[in-house]
Amino acid sequence: MRTRALALFAAAILASAASPARANDSIAELGTGGLILSRSDVIELVSEDLFVSMEEVTVAYEFRNRSDSDIEAIVAFPMPELEGNPFWQPALPSAESDNFLGFEVMFDGAAVTPNLEHRAFAVGIDVTEDLVRHDVPLYPFGEAAVAALAKLPDRVAADWIERGIIVIDEFDAGQGWQRVRSPLWNLKSTYWWRSRFPAGRSVAVSHRYRPSVGGTAGVTFVQDGKLGGETHADYKARYCMDGAFERAVLKAAAASPDGYPALFEQRLSYILKTGGNWANGTIGRFRLTVDKGSPRNLVSFCGTGVRKTGPTTFVMEAQDFYPERNLDILILVGREEMRSLAPGDGAQVTRKAAKP
């Protein structure tokens, strides 16, 4: 069922000229961050090298155990929480997999096979055992969960609707109106593993994954060739849009007959604040590289001392870095570049409001 949402967004991108973006033309990005250690009181984050693009996020860490004894700690990577709502459209690189970000990790040069813990919640209550008892996959996206919900006894389904676990999704995908039981629970997932940090020495840890890239079919902060709209003030604060960036957007708008730039928003979010939870409270050496993908794309994000290092790359470096805010990146992509990023064509879906 989630593929319908992605297909709708793809159709909006591939079929639309530059036009005002509407709420249902958007897919939400999921904020993702770095690793968390159970013993951050004695383990120092010596360095972090972070690379972010629309295709991949890679992070290389150097940790150092400052104590005089070996430390065995749990290392965790929290996945972004998923809201199983048919009316919410998240950006999932792999919508049919538990490992929907393609997460991989290396510890001191060796590949690690982490454990994966899933917990499902509805209105704040853990409903994991309810789903397991009725052989319903915890992962709320893809066809497997919907197929399992279709097999539920009516009595159980009615109870789950009352408890906010599922919802009836009414839609028309070109074959007449359908009523489908759809997941409404939230899924919290964490990859974790145990690692030994030798006394007085450093270890290298790296991980990579495909980011959740949110998008909008158009530019939401331009109206009739001028900066404005509901998102302009928010975007200016969140992405630190400066005069040069805004002038480039207005130039694109002026080149369009209808006053709307032929650009599409691509949004990424990375949770940096967990990096301040180490033994000395800071990241000793921090390096951020942002790759905007194409020289024709426009990019804006907040950072101090950012410099351009290549046709598509921008770098920020800092010593004893204390992250006071998370990293939000806005990339404006042209129509031709967007075609290479958009998922395949699909039928447009019309929906009614949810009913029990």
C-alpha cells in the first residue's frame, strides 16, 4: 500500500511543470542520526567524519577508551520512528524491508551483524505482542502487513480500530473504491551490538546507509515570482537560506513563464545532537561534507566556515565541536536531475477520509 504514496509523488514530479506545491505533493523526510553508546562517560569521541548526499550517508568515527580497563559497551543505532499512517507519506529507500535504510556497520575494520529490535506502539501503548500473536508483521509498510490484517477476524479488527492500532483506508486506484485495513501503529527500531573498547586506545567505527529524502513537487517558499508563503520563514531559519541562495531561486522563477521556478525540493535531516553525549561533551575533530549531487542543483544548510571544495561538495570543519542543533539540508533539483531520482510511474490514488 505504501507504494501508492510513492507512485503519487513520482507522478506529480514527472508530469508537472513547475507549479505551486500542494500538501499532497510532499513526502516527509525522516531524521536519522549517529551511534549511541551505553558507556559514554569514559569513551571519548575523538573524531567524526560525516558525508551526506541524496544517495548515501557515511560516518567514520574514532572512539577512545580513556579508562585503564577494557570496556564492553552496547553500541546502538536508532532508526527513525515510522508512523504507519496511510495518509502520511514518508520517504523510504527500501519500503519492503526491515532494514529500510540499508544500514551497514564496521568495527575496527570488521563487519558487524547487529541485532535488530522492533517495538510497535499505538497511542503510546506497546502493542507488539498483539501483532505477534496474530502473525502481523511489525513493519507497517509494504504489502505483508496489509495482507495479514486482511485475514484478521472481524472481532479483532474492530477492537484494533477502537484502540488506534489500525485504520480503514478508503481509496480509488482506478478499479473502484476499496476499503482496506491499514497499519496505524508506530514502529520504533534500533540496531545494536556489543563491542569491546580496549583500555587507553582508539578504535575506528564506520557506518553507512541510504538517507530518507523528503521532497516536494515544486518550491514551497516562492509565490508568483516572489519569496513568501507559509514555509519561507521556517526554511530561512532551518536551512539558513542566504541572499545568494534566494537570488538564485528568484532567477529560476523569473525564467519560468508562470513565475514558479522549475525546481523541486529535496530535504535531508541528520540528528547531530547525540554527538554531544560523549566523555568530554564534544566531538574532538568534526568534518562535514555535503554533496548536492549536480553542479546545477542549489543547496542550503546551516554551518560555520563552510567552504566549497568541488563542483558539488561543501565542507565544514571544527575542533571540540559541540552540536547545538541538528543538520537540515535543502537541495533544489532541476527537472532533468529529478527524473533520475524519482521512483517509477504509477497510478494516481484518490482517498476518502478514514472511517471505522
